Amino acid sequence: MSNAITVDYQTKSTKALLLGSGELGKEVAIELIRYGIDVTACDRYDNAPAMQVAQHKAVINMRDEKELENLITTLKPDYIIPEIEAIATETLLSLEERGFNVVPSANAANITMNREEIRTLAAEELSLPTSPYFFASDIETIKDKIHQIGFPCFMKPIMSSSGKGQSVLKSEADIEKAFAEACEHGRGGMKSVIVEGFVQFDREITLLTVNAIDGIHFCEAVGHHQVNGDYHESWQPELLSEEVLLEAKRIASGVVSALGGYGIFGVELFICGNKVIFSELSPRPHDTGMVTMISQDQSEFALHVRALLGLPIGKISFFGPSASAALLGEGKGNNITYKNLDKALAVTPSSQVRIFGKPDIDGERRLGVCLARGMSVEEAVENVKKMRSQISIDIQ
């Protein structure tokens, strides 16, 4: 019996609303357009990367419940695709109850945006291994409980991304400053934090996990190097023993199945010897997964779109050792020039560069990514680092 499905698409009759229009959203928009979907790219600022390829755009404050509801009820999209965390997820939950289609689901977007919700689901409901932790909303509670965790430990806002508001605490003297940092940079106006015990891990990986009509699929494990919570390089495959890989897949499939909905999930895991510990999860393409644009026949963005459209994934073909390196710019201005791309592309025959098209910069910002393959992971990583070193960025 065939697993084929029929999707009733007509040109510009199927609408998708992309909530978040950065570099990840741009690739999702391109994949949607390839299936004839009419895309509206939304973000808090104009001319965001995905807006440069989508048929339509909308500039709103996605944290504002009324603005978000008005946009969705006016547009009436067939698919609402959250691509960032800074969204009024309560509005998505309400609209989903009214029949709107949020992918993978409004519940997944809401739970994974909140560290308390996702940690409670993983540790207490699914009994998955995690680091020791507790939640708090005042300094007194933190001082009372922190010795159960011990030092060093981490304090993070309940809601944030890319390491914003995160601190390492080495002693009780760090508590007040770390709490103020978390409250200042946490999203949603929440004055709550999670305090996590230090995990002596060997490696940290992302296991891109796809839930689709034809089952759960896994990409090759992604290894990555982060600085202050932001990824700088990632690679595939991160070699794992069969025992560890099976446990990683068990944990990933468990939490993905519990969240529900079709799409790709970036499941972050700590590898500690032969133990696997759940860290975090994003119900969307992951920045470390940009390596899949060169490492496999279907990138994480293509997989996400196929899954959310209800199409089968089939087989994911891996091409071999591959790596990505984030291209970072620093400065202030809206006239950004990229130089020596020819030298970067000459590093290896497989070299590729993606410039995201971000319209301006104020401080440090990820502006592009270098991609390459190699005979080994080490060679692939060296290739992308060399590529990055060749490129100069002029900001005015």
C-alpha cells in the first residue's frame, strides 16, 4: 500500500506566515516557495533576510498579543511557522484553539520558549536525564537552594536565547549580579530564573530530529563550538558510539513525540562518557544545523518544510564530513561590504559562502556562514576556519 499523499496546492492559494525573518527564516522561506507556497515574512524590523525572498512582509512587535492576533486573523494563513522565541506564544495557543495551524504546534512553541516548561516536561514527566536544577524568582530563594546544586553553576533567564542573560556563578557572591543580568536580558518581562548544576561533559551535540508523516528521522549528529552561548563552528558527523547514539535518539524521539506536531527539532544533548543528558530543544531549524546546507541532500530547512507540509521525508543522504563557520561582524552601520570572497571560495572546491543580507549592525552580529567539506571532520573544520579568516567585513 502506497504511503504517498495528495496535497491540494494551487499557485498562491496556500499561505504561510513566517514569524521571524532572520537567516534561518530566510532558508525556510526559500523552501516554502519551492513548493508554491505564498509566504509572508514577519519580523520586528524591516528588510530582514527572509523579507528579501518572500512574496510579502509584515513589520510588527511579535511579543504584542494584539498586533500578532490582528496580523494572523487578517492574513488567515494555512501555516503559522514560528522561527524565533520572541513571540507571544499565548496568542498562538489561543488561535490554535480557534482552528489556526501552528507548526509544529503552539504547544511546542510555548513549552520550548520557557525553560521551566521544557525542563519540567523532560525531567519530571518523561524522566529523561538532565542536569540538577531549580527555579526561582527572588534572591532569597536562590541563596536558600543554591547549595543543593553547588558551585560552579549556571543561572539563566526562564526565557531567552543565544546565551543572553546567562551567567556562571563561582560563589554566593555572584548571585545578585547574575540575577540582575538574567532579569535584564530575559524575554517576556519574566523575573524568573533556572539555576543549573555544572555538567562535566565531554561534548555537546545537536541531534536534528524530524517528526513527519512517515515517522521520526535523524540527521547525523552535529558537533559544535560555542562562545558565550552563540555558535561559532559546527560539523557533521560528531562520531558517537553505537550505545551513545541509540540513547541520544531515544531521548530525542521521546521529547519530540511528547511535544507533537510535524517539523524539525534541534535537540541539544550533553555527552558525558557513555551517558547522554538532555539540555534544551528548539522546535525549528537550529543555527548549528546550517552545516546541513552542504552536508546532506536535504538541508534542515528542506526537511522542516517537507515535514510541516505533511510530505514524507524518505531517506536523508549524507555526503560526508562537513563543517560550517559563522561569519561575525562587529561595528555600527548600515553599509556592509564583504571583501575577498574569491579567496574564501578558493580554499577548497567544496567551499560555499552564504551572506544573510542583514541590513545593519550595532555591536556584534552574525552576518553569514562559511561551508565546506573535507576528507575528515578535522579537515572540514579547518577549511571553514580558513575561509572565514580570508573574508574581511567593512562597516560604515
